[in-house]
Amino acid sequence: MQGTRHSTATASLYTGAGRILILAIVATILLGSRASAARDVPDQDSDLDIVAAAPVSVSAPVAALAYTPGRGLHLGDTGFSLGGYSNLNLERDEGGPARLGLDDLSFFLVWDPTPRFHLFTEQEVEDLFLVDDHGHGGTNEKTFVVERLYGDFAASDNLNVRFGQFLTPVGRWNVIHAQPLVWTTSRPLVTSLAFAKQSNGAMLFGSFFPAVGSLTYTLYGQFLNPIAAESHVPQPADHSVGARLEYGSDRGASVGASYFSFTDTGQWQHLGGLDMAWQHGPLELMGEFAYVGAPSGIGNQWGLYLQSALEVCPHLHLVGRYEHFDQRAPQPEVNLFILGLAYKPVPYVVVKGEYLLADHRADESPPGVKASFAILF
């Protein structure tokens, strides 16, 4: 009888999970039938100004409200905008149970009081809901995190100043990591293990426009404590300094180089990285390489990935990625292959499914099957 009850609970979980995914897919199909999908390549740290869709205006006593799917709610002429994103995951690691979870619920608040000042914050609730096929789980591990909180002053296209907590501009993935904006549910290992995802301090950045293409620079340093440090989120950088330089051509290609030096309990480590992106018609390529040199007691590490996304039919993309990560001893080197599909009926909604195959297990991205439904609102 106990086995019958366990089977019934498991079947109920799978039925519920299946219904949620089916409803998500149906919703995206309906959205796709009512809006045309425009290919979107988001700029780094672009906040709400990411995708375009028809605005919906609502009259209000105080100010006119204008909501644009994927770009948030604009509060009249106050300069305030509200938005965010959410992500629902269904995954099963090799040798483990299936898990259904709502792991990200992020809210953006933007204020542009003048054309030269820009204030932005991202508040996120993580691990909001999680249940496995044995009925275990719940919401006890949910955490509230301040992902970003900063202010910008724009002197010109060539010179901007940022102060606060911002995403560390190493490579490409880290600054566009929100699930509605990337092609896979899983994150490349080299973008999550080699450096702190956030920096707390100041940044100088700007762009120059030569006769062909554009040149963008970033200089930044950390000298502040995290705004809201969580015990489960590592903060490997006590102090740091970094730079990034990116050249973008007029033909859909760009290359970048990053340098990031940081202290961990008084010992300096140095990261060097290269990255690239290229788009031609239905094909997109993206890749990153990073090497971290550290004292002998800590050990070096390096990794890379190369990812492709090909639109095989309207709104449906075939995605493939190869990763190599040489972890610090005694952990083994990891070679990881990913093959998946991403259905994107509109720029702000994506349904993804993928299979991960690896020669060695990495806890941050274990082999198995993953699927997700993500929406930028």
C-alpha cells in the first residue's frame, strides 16, 4: 500500500509538472501567433531596454501608464520604469531525481530623472519553489538577493561613470545571464567559477566610433562591501580592479578582451579572457576563454566554451555548445557537450530543452536533461 501511495504521488508530481510545461508551451504559441519575433541581441547590462513590442497604454489619475511586453511598465513622464523576469525549470541530473522549480523571480526598478542620470536596481528572489519526483522540497531555501544597485552619470558617449553594485564585465555571458536572454538553461562553467559575478565600487565606460565599427572600453574597481552578502553566495574578491575592451564591426561580429585582478584573503589572483560573437542570417556564434592565475596554494584554472544557435525554422533554434574546464586540483578536467532546442515566439519569451553529456561530473553543471520556460516582463 505504501508503494502504491508513493507511485501515486510521483505520478501526480509528473502530471502537475507536465501540465505546467504544456500550459507554458501553449502560452508561447498563442503569443507567437499574435506578435512577430524580431531577432534580438541585447547590449551588455541593458536593463529594461532589451526587446521591442507594441505598448499597451492605460490612463491613471496620476500619470499615464504604458506597458510594453519585455520592456516593463513606464510610469508616465516620471522617469520610473518597472520590469523583471521569471524562470521555471524542470531538470533531471543523471543518477538523481527529477526536480521542478521556480528558481528566479527578479524585479527591475529604473529611474531616469534627467537624460544624464540613470538609476537602476535589480532585486531577486531565488529558489522560490522546488519539488522533486519523491514529493520532497518546498520553499525553505528561498533567498532574497540584491543583484544590482547603481547609478550612472553620462558626460558623453565617450565617458560615463557608474557607482554601486554591478555585474562584473568579464566576457559576455555574465552581463546578459538572465534566462530570457540566453539560449540554454545551463550556464557555461567558465562563466560561473572563475570570478565574482558582481563588483561593488565604481566604473568608467564609453564608446568611440572610428571610420568602421565601434570601440567600447570599461575600467572598474571594487572597494565596497557587498550590499547584501548571502552565506551561500561566494564573494571571492575582497578588492579588485579590471578592464575590458571590445571592438564591434559593421558586419555583425565583435571581439573582446578582459583583465580582472582580485584579492582572496590577501592573495592576488589574475584573470585574462577573450570573447567573441558573430551573427550572419540565421546563425549565431558565441565563445569565451578565461584563465585565472593564482598562488601555488590556490592553484590555476582555465576554461572555454563555443556555442552556436541556428534558426532551423521560424522561432525555433537548434543550439549546441562545447565546454572545457580545467578545475583546480584535485578536481578533474571536464569536457561538456550540450545539444538542445530553444523556441522563441517573441523576443521576451523562450522555452528551452537540452541534454548535457560530460566525461566528468561538475556539480555546477551536471550531465542530464534540463528544460525551462522564461519570460521577461
